[in-house]
Amino acid sequence: MLEAAALLERAYRLAHVLQGEGLLEIGSRQFVADELVEVLDEARVAFFAACDLPKPL
């Protein structure tokens, strides 16, 4: 559960970077968006593992 919480915290920080997207170049925004999706997927998997639930599709 701690792993999922740490990943969600990282996703939260990435989302804040995207909120200030006027400061980023297009390539940088895409990188941050891709990273955010990856971190959220890892958090989702960690959460389901911590709850002993099967991984969703």
C-alpha cells in the first residue's frame, strides 16, 4: 500500500507540472504526460496487489 501511495504522490506532482504547462515546451509536456500515465498505471497495479485483487485489464 505504501508503494501505491508513493506513486500517487509522484503522479500528483507530475499533474502540477502539467497545470503550469505554459512554462513547458510541447515535447516536455508530452514527456510529463506520458510519465504521468505510466506512474498512474504502476500505482493502479500496486494498489490492486496490496488489496489482493486481480489486476484489471
